[in-house]
Amino acid sequence: MKISYNWIKEYLDLDVKPADLAEKIERTSVEVDDVVTPSDGLKKIVVGHVLSIEAHPDSDHLHICQVDVGEDEPLQIVCGAPNIDKGQMVIVALPGSRIADNVKIKKSKMRGIPSAGMICALQEIGFSDDVVPKDYVDGIYVLPADATPGDDVYDYLGMNDSLIDLDVTPNRGDMLSLNGTLRDLAAIYDKPVTLDQPEVKETGDAIADQLTIHTDADLAPQYRMRLVKQIKIAPSPMWLQIRLWNAGYRPINNVVDITNYIMLKYGQPLHAFDYDKFAGQEVYVRNAKAGEKLTTLDEGEHDLDDHDIVIADDKAPIALAGVMGGLSTSITDETTTVAIEAAVFEHDHIRKAAQRHNLHTDASQRFERGVNRAGVQDALDAAAEMMTDLADGAVQTGTAVGSDNVPEPAVIPLSLSHVNAVLGTDLELAKVVHILESLGFTVATAGEDMTVTVPIRRNDIHIPADLLEEIARIYGYDELPTTLPTGRMTMGTLTSAQKLMRATRHSLEGLGLNQAISYALTTADKAKMFMMQPSEETNLAWPMSVDHAVLRMNVVTGLLDDIAYNTARKVKDVALYEQGRVFYREDGNDRPSEEEHIAGAITGTLMPAGWNQPAKDVDFYQIKGIVEAYLKDMAINGDVTYEANADMPEMHPGRTADILVHGHRIGFMGQVHPTIAKKFKIGATYVFELNLQAIIDMPKQENQYDVISRYPAITRDIAMLVPDEVTNDQIVALIEKRGGAFLQSVKLFDVYDGVKVPKGKKSLAYTLTYQDKHETLVDDAVTQAFEKVEKRLQDDLGAEIR
Amino acid sequence: MSLKDKLDELHQRGLAEIKKSTDLKDVNQVRVSLLGKKGPITEVLRGMRDLDAEERPKVGAFANEIRDDLTAALTKRREELENAVLNARLANEKIDVTLPGTPVAKGEPHVIQQIIDQIEDLFLGMGYQVLSGPEVEEDKYNFEMMNLPKNHPARDMQDTFYITKEILMRTQTSPMQARTLEKHDFSQGPLKMISPGVVYRRDTDDPTHSHQFHQVEGLVIDKHITMADLKGTLQVLAHELFGDKFDVRLRPSYFPFTEPSVEADITCFNCGGKGCNVCKNTGWIEVLGAGMVHPNVLKMAGVDPDVYGGFAFGVGPDRFAMLKYGVDDIRNFYLNDVRFLTQFTKKG
């Protein structure tokens, strides 16, 4: 809501600049979006009197005007506006002036005729199209006839006012009005404020003979109408038009403008009906019936159902309650009798109706937040009074009341010690009482105990905590002391799972992978790729886009998306890991379970190429090295093994391994299937994904000291030819099993399957290291053990020792 | 010629030969030729048996003297030559030390992770627990127990990805308040926790909106927690993340789960509080929401609001990172361009 600084000053004696006032509001009350003075940035824009106009000789729409701008000689200005006329007072941008958007106006020629300046439309000096009166939307604006040529136009148009744009939180509906703002400011600045009290003059017949209202009080706790006859529809006076356009409303005519003005002033939405267009003299506030239709003021057509609240006459709905009036009963230039509606509708209904019909109006916004139920009659009377003053209307006697439910005011007990205990302050009782009273609350005290009665208009205050907020903000948050919680000591430590997750990240970063955070919501396709266990999809009910519609069941695809993003930007070497959740759902459950996973993906080279180090593209064994090193870091107490897996559809059938601990599968790694890589528009990419939760849950090894032997180790190399299908794992397992007590390690140092090796065979070579921790090993002992292993390799695996 | 004269001559000749030698091989030859078993000195000494008993020790001592001197000269010469060889080799091994070092593979934590870790470490140090909750939440915990009943207008402030009517992607980390309050045993001491995590909103991604982002929830509940404690805690947080120069101010705001509710601003990074276009000339930037936990939230979680109370706050690491580093597009955090990820590496 844009609130006028000048309007505020009419009621409150404040000696502060607009910017300071705005800052104060922001610090104490509600957020301020910005403060604007419409004349800021404009220069040399004055009133001009059009002395004469003649047609431009070379144009069918331009006019050559002689314009008095208060100087000795009139200015000649060429003007193309269709509504220019002799005798008008107009807005003239003089040569050297600045108009909206910082445009500079210079002397020029228009089709050969010199033109000293420009006659302006309101939009050209910064008005929004939405607020310009309809008559002037497509032409220049005509100022009142009593304007003085040569004067700056700003004061005539209210442009020297400052407009403070309040961003009102949902609880502070009372701030959506001048009166509410004034009441808050009065408390903030600790100054008295006297608000206008309407004085309506009733001159017509009794309303009861002309109008009867039937209201369901559950739908509308307050529903009232006044009837004003002999209305003369006309444009509003300038001061009213200025108030409206500065608040962001288009002036329309006196009757409609009055309803908007009263809403701005009192926060009470009003609607003006053309009474003569009612079918009958009865008005109903009721639920719509299925099949009913309504065309609203904005010419939108709405199908109604029994969730909607409507205002209806004997025949049909004439308004969508609290949201927008109907076109059929709207005010026109011919209107003479106006029924003014002032009501409060149930906020929940209004919120839903506004959503259902996608009609978020200033009225619905206020009803949703709650309107002062005790102020309805005042606003209605103020509108009626203005219709007498500005439209010569005769207010009929009495108010037609359909419902009159006013809630009991909230009465809240509050103790001073509680105030100070929660705020951390040392306030005195008198100070607290004064703050509450300055807000218009009534306070009764007994010792340090207070009983606070809250006016109906503050429908956000129900409990002591609400009062604490009022006290704190008016007292000032800056004035609160700054302390830290004291009390019983608590331990701040990470859980072992949290420690492991941190260790996981540090380990993988140390191994060269950058941490990525990708989207957990993805496409239906990607969500179910690289699955590690069967699961139902979890879909969003109303996704914003198909790209983010399904919860991921793998982490790898997010990383592949990231690699695709990099690849498209010519970043070829990408090494990423991500720690995050996947979402598995069982059929019949609405809610998925969440499992922590850790995944990595590498494309291009991991070790960056240097002048002395050639680029080496990532391969299976490099990513396996990372997985091995990572799992070693995590110190799982159990055997980690790798088994070929040719059955994952998204993975290369010959270059994929399952990762197992004690035979239990915890993940996979390998090369992404080339057709999948192609789908993602990425090159050869190696990935792994592990069930991090499983790693967290597994028993771990502790660090322990192992004596470093003082006795020398003896090594023996063994090279052998084995059939292709024999794996390294088999050979190592056999050597380790049969290697004897002194075998310390087995290390593969060569693999060869080139031309020198017979087809169907491969050559593998290992270094075996023997050591006795307690004495120097005898060569014979090693030889004996080594020969035993050689024999076993030959017998069990068909190895040919070379 | 007497034996002594012979030895003198051998001595002089030996020294000359040593001096002449130009490499280690020469030195070795000279050594063998002078001092070897078949060398002249041995020869001379062998002739000693012809001397009389009186002369023998004198000549023997003299011969030994000469042999020691020659040995020392040989050693010295060898060292000289070895040094020369070494120096020549080292001279040859000279490299351009300005060539770049061999690249190593090194990964970096995500910038948002860095901020979350920093926040975690700060609060761990103040005795808080770190808790994580489900990303797929029940409406009950995300909204209802946070004092947002089904028809609450503030639900419009948080557009939600629903899965079913009751199941949703959490829009905030606040449900961890309710979940933790339900479980906490206050006889064991106060509840002090933070809960970092991913949250989701039904937004279209653009430079300032992301349908996925992060939050860190904070909650302290005890018998005597004050709003001044909240202010102090937020100040410590601002100092930790941004530096001691940064000040915190509170402004009134509205959240259904806190009362009073505040928004916290910190001194503008760009201008240091003087006022600039980043802070809309206010000198302050809004960074987080906080407040005193609403009695309804405590009540719904089974905690007596007449006995216990405290504060809660919600921090956005994405927003912090954007402000701290001037990141102009939130999508950068989730697209994982390596050139972006590797910018936040300074640890010193």
C-alpha cells in the first residue's frame, strides 16, 4: 500500500523527512518497499495556457500551438495530441527540461516548423498508465482552468508529495489504511492523533421501505448498506483524484472514487451498486448455486459454485462477495441512486475465492487479512457523507443491516516480570503501560499484573506474546540488550554419522573431486536411472516443469547433468562428487524413505595436463582407485570386493563393477554406457555411487599401532601366464592363502596380454614381500614358501610360471 | 743412492704425479702405482732388511711418514676431483625454477557447504547439536505444528510442492523445531540445536529464485531465554560469517511460528553502511528471520509454554553466499560449473 506523506501530516504533527519516516516505519512497524517523490528527477515542467492552435501545413494530425508559459512571449509548440484545444491549461516541458525516464527536451523542428518544448501527457511525466484518468489516457492532460501559466505543475498534480510503499505482513491488516498507519505512528512518535469522525446528513426516506438485506452471518459477520439518491455522477475534485492516483488508483468518477478513498482511509472495502439496476428491493448474501454465472466489473466471466459467496438480487448474483462487483449493477454516468455496501466477509472464504477465480483485488487482500468489524458503520457513513458533499446525493434515512456480529475484544493478562523475562529488559511498569496505551489499548493494573483490552481493529493480538511484540517494537529493538543464552551446559558435538559425512567429503576432495550440489527434483526418466534397488517413483502433484517433477532415486544423473552443463560450455575436464539423498518409495506408501548416498563422476582427465605431464583420460582403474582410497579412509571392518556387473542398463557392460562389503552390495562404479552418455550429450564418463547410509551403519576399524619390524624384508617376483578368465582377485586370494606366515604383501606390478602372449592367456606379475617381525628371515624359508605358492598357482589356476 | 734419498725422490715424484692426475681413474692409478703392494715404496721398505738395526726404525718411520703424506695428498686430490665432477654435474642440472609446478588433482567443498560448515562449527562451539530432518515432510510438521493451520493465509507466502495432500517437499527447515521439541527431555538440560538442510519452494528458477535452496534452522528452548539472547546470538553469527565490523539490527516481521517475530539486517557489504544501490540506500541488508518461539508451537509439541520458552531463527546459506561473494545468480549454486565451484578455495 502506498501511503501519502502529506496525508499523514494532515493528522500528525511530525517533524521528520519522508525518508526518515519510512525508516522509522520499517524499524518499528512494517517493511517499506520504497519511498518515491514523483517530481524527483523532473525539471522545468510548467503550466501553459494554449492561446491559439492552427493546423500544421504538412501534417494531418499535428497542431501548431502558441502557449503562454508565463513569459513575455508565448512559446510556439507543435503538438500531436488529438485532444489539444485552444484555451486549455496544459503541462509544458520547456526547452532544457527533463521529463520521465530522464529524457531531455530541446528546441526542435517538427516537419519544418520550430517547436520550443513539448505539451505532455501524464505518462510522459512519470504517471503509470494504470492511474491516468480514462479521458486523458490517449492524449495530453488538461489542468484546472485556474492554474497559473508559468508555475511548476508538480503541486497541481500532487507530485511533490512523497509516497511510502508499505509491504504489509499478513498479520497487520490494520496497516492497510491511513487510519491504521496513523494510529501506529502516534504510538511510535508518542504523539496524539485525532481521526475524522463522519457526520452523515440523512435527508431522504427510510431505507427500510426501499431495501431489505438477507445475510448468512457465517458468511458475512457484518453486512450493511446505505442508499444515496439524486446522485450526480461527475469527475472527482482534483484533491481526491490526486489522493487516488498517488495511491495507485485510477480516478473514475465521484462515486467510485469515494469508495476507493474510504477504503484507503479506513481500510474498509466498499462497493457502490446502481440501485436502480437491482431486480427487486431485496439483497441476499448467500452461497452461489452451481451453474450460476457472474460477469465482474473487469468484464471477466466466472462460473460459480456453492463455495462462492455472492451478493444477489431477486434474480441473479450481482457481485462476488469481497472480491469484485458485477458489471450489471455497476456505476455508470447515468446512475442516480447508489447502494453503498460495507461488509466484512469471512477471510477464509475470500482467500479461496480470490484464488479460485484468480482475482486478487485490494478488497480481497484486506478481507483476507481481516477488516475491523467495529468500524464498518463509520466507513459507510463517511462514504455517504462524501456522496452528499461531492455528488449532491441525498442520503436515505437509516442503514440496512444484514448482519452485525462484533467479536468481544481480546482481554489479555500480562505481568511485568514476564515482559522483562522474555525481552531481557528491565522496563518499569509505567513504561509498559504507556506503550500499550499509546497503541490505543486499555490497561488495568494490579501490582505488576496488567489486564490489557485490545481494540477490535487489532485482530492480530490475542495472547501475551502478541503484546510482547507490541512492547518490543515500540520500545525499540535497538534498545534491547545483547546477551548470549546462559543456563545448564550442553555439549556441542557431531554425531558419528555427521562426522563420517564430513570425513567423506574431505576424503573425496583430497582425491581430487569437487563437491557439487545438484537438483533433487528431476525428470521422470532420470529419476529412475542407475537404480541401486527397486522403488516406486515419487511424483510432485503440481510440478512447475517436467524438468523438476520427480524425486531422484540416484545421485549420478544429477552429476551427469552437471557434466553436460560444463561440456556445453567447453569445460572438458570435470571431476565431481555429491553427497545427498535419494528417495525410495514402496508401493502403497505416500511418503518415500530417504537414504544418504555418495556419488562421483569424472570426464576428461582428473590430473590436469601440464608442460611436463601429458593429459591422461580417466579410466576405470582411476575411478576405482578413488573408490578404494575412499573406502579405505572410511575403515569399514570387512572385506571390500569388486564384481563385474554386465546388467546395469545405463552402464558399460564390460566396464562396470558392483562394490560389495562382506558380499553385500553397497554400490557400483564404472563407465557410463555410451548411448546414455550420448543422451546426456557428454563424452566418456566414469561414475560411482555408494549407499552412504550403509557405510555409516557398518562397523569400523579403529586406528592401532603396528610395530615396524627391525628385520629386513625379502621380496620375490613371480610372473605367470594364466587363462583370460582367471581374475586378479583369484590369484591374490590364492597367494595370500598359501603364502605362509611371513608373507606381508602381494603387489601386482605388470599385466600384459599383447602379441607375445598366446591367445586366451594373459601374463601377470607380482611382487611378494616376506618379513619376520622377530628375527631375520632365512632365505631357505622364503624359498620354501614361494615354491609352495608357485605349485598351488599351477595346480589350482592353471598358471604357467615364467 | 741411499734409501732415504730414494724415498725423498719417490715422495717428490709421487706428489707431482698426484698433482698431474686429472680424473678419479688417474688418481686411482697413481695410488696403485705408488702405494700398491708392487709399488716403489713397498719395494723400498722391502730393502730395509739390508739396513742395520740402528737405521731401520728411522728409515721405517720416514717411509711411513712419506706414505701417509702421499695417502693424504691422494685423498685430497680425489676429493677435489670428486667435487669438480659433482659441481660440473650440478651446473648441468640447472633448471628454470620459474616453470610451473606439476599439477595435482585437488577438489574443493561447495561454497554453500563451506558456509553451512562454518555455521555448524560456530554453534557446536556454543553447545548446540546439529540435527537433520526429512526433506519429504508431513504437512503436519511443515505447517500445522508450526502454527500454520490448513487455511492460514501465510501458507500463500510459501508455495509448496505437494506430493499428496498430506505429504510435501519441506518448504523450510522449521519442521525440525516441532520434531525436536516433541522428543527433547528437558530434565536433561536445555534444547539447543541447529538444523541445516535442503528446502524446496514452488518457484520458477531465475537469478533470484530457486526451487531448491538451503536453510539452517536454529532453536534454543530453556526456562530463561530472552530476546536479548537472540539478538546476541545473531550478532555472534554475523561476526563469524562476515567479520567483526558487521552490525545486526532487528526489525518487526511476521512468522506464524514466532511471536515476537523479527527480521535481522546486517551492515551492507557493499558500502559498509553508508548507503548504496545494493542496500537501497539504507546501509542495511536483510539476511534472516527469527523470533521468540510461538507458545502454540511449544504447546502443540507437548512443551509447557508457561515454563519453557526460547528463540528460533532461520538462515539462508544461499543468500549469505550471494551477499558475501557478490554472486548475482542463485542458479550458479546448482548448475555446478567447475569454473564456479573452484572459485571459493581460499583457506588462509
